Amino acid sequence: MSAITDIKGSFTLHNGVKMPYFGLGVYLSKDGSEVINAVKWAIQSGYRHIDTAAIYNNEEGVGEGIKASGIPREDIFLVSKVWNSEQGYDSTMEAFETSLQKLNTEYLDLYLIHWPVKGKYKETWKALEELYRQKRIRAIGVSNFLQHHLEDLLTEASIVPMVNQMEFHPYLVQQGLLDFCKSNKIQYEAWSPLMQGKIFEMDVFKEMAGKYKKTIAQIVLRWDLQKGVVTIPKSSKRQRIIDNAAIFDFSISKEDMAVLDKLDKGKRFGPDPDNFDL
Ligand code: NAD
């Protein structure tokens, strides 16, 4: 694992592409001024990684936010995802073109299969592999794939996914999956790192925040990075976007990492990848 240095630092994917380990999530950020501003403020305050998806219906705003930031497109790591209803080879190819058009870009840094839709994800993966071979995507990956989904995909894949984006926070670690991904050189990435905002209601994090003179969000996001997990907290508020990134001037001790690790209870706040209806 690379050292955690600053907001522009990265982990290296198995194809050599550098993925900034800290980014902005934009799920539920409304298209138009809300998402445009969030993306612009984030980039202007140093973020270099933006995570969107076709289903978020805000790709146009994300593209505008990147332009408005004044930072060149090549300096940003831009991620989108193919939605469940578009899975299959041809429909994924079309969905990819639509995402590029909306984002007003010629390529993506990372394109993910959003959920493991049964009977479809292997064909979808073939489309991602083809787009990768055509150099239209710098890295390809999956999201919400449990170990058995990955094992199944690997029986036919010619390219091992570079990333698996999963729900991940102190209440849902899935250590077995984390280890499986590590041994297959699949970079693990956290969605809902702040438990969709519910983490702030939990007393257990307050003590450690006090000890380090940091916010609960900063403690949990720093824990992600020290575990080697890419993290993409969502906010559309300027001050929170800035504050969430103030995690490069401290580190959590080994002992306190272990305290946080012990909170795991296998609790999901989002859908179960084995039983979703999306
Ligand atoms: P999150 O855990 O990032 O929490 C976001 C919530 O926390 C928001 O309500 C926000 O207002 C609040 N918040 C953020 N910073 C705060 C702060 N400093 N103080 C107080 N409140 C704060 O939840 P998320 O949006 O579900 O996850 C992050 C990103 O992960 C998404 O935006 C999206 O890009 C991605 N995601 C992917 C999937 C997937 O299936 N692949 C699913 C969900 C989310």
C-alpha cells in the first residue's frame, strides 16, 4: 500500500493507473447548480476524484462542475457506472456513450458495473473489457460484488476488475471480501463511508474524535485510508467538502485502528448485493 500523503495522493491499480484514494461522491446531489457547485468546490479545494453514476441523473452537472473548476480534465479521476437496466453487451456500449456525452468528456478514468445483475453481469463485463481495450476507459471495475460474484466473473473474464466499490464503514467491514480482493489485486473502495450520515448520531465515535481533535467524519475517513480503502464521502455543502478532506495532518494509532475495527457488526445501511431489487 502506498503511503497516505495528501488529498492528491493515490493507490496504484493492477494495470498501473493511479487512483486518487480520496474523492467526492455525488449520489443525491441534484443536477444543476447543486452538483455543479459541489464538484467545483471540491476540485478547487484539492479533490482530484469524482464518483458519479448514470442513475444519479447528474452527469451533466458533474461535467459542468469539472469545467467550472478551471482544473484540466486530465488531472481529474472521473468515475461513472452502468445502471442495472442497461446491462448486457450492446446496451452497456450505448450506456457508456450516453454517459460520456452527458459528462462532456472523451474518456472515463474508471467505469463500474453498478450491481451484479444475475445473468447479465458477464456480458456487461465483456463490454467493459472491449471499451478498455479501445482505450476509452483507463480502468474498469465492479461495485457490490461479493466474493462469489467475483469468482463467477473471473471464470470468464480476461481482465481482472481493477476496483470493487462496496458499502464499507466501521459497522460493515466484510474482512473476507477485503482479503479476497487484496489477494486478487482488486482495489477496495468504500461507498457510504459515513453510513449515509448516520455515523454522526453514534456516541461511540465521539470519544475518539475528541482525543484526536478531529471530527467524526475525519476519523472515519482517515480509518478508510489507513486500511488501504479508497473513500468517496458525499456532501454538497462547501464547508463540509473542505472539512472532510482535512485528514492528512494526523494519523490514527495502531491501537485505535484496532478499536475501530472491533465495531464491525456486518450491518448494512444500503441494499444487500445478494438480494436487491433495483
Ligand atoms: P456518505 O456515507 O458519504 O454520507 C453522506 C451523508 O453524510 C450526506 O447526507 C451528507 O450530507 C452527510 N455528511 C457528509 N459530510 C458530513 C459532515 N462533515 N458532517 C455532517 N454530515 C455530513 O453516503 P453516500 O452518499 O451514500 O456514499 C458516498 C458516495 O458513494 C455516494 O455519493 C456515491 O458516489 C457512492 N455510492 C455508491 C453506491 C454503489 O452502489 N456503488 C451506493 C451508494 C453510494
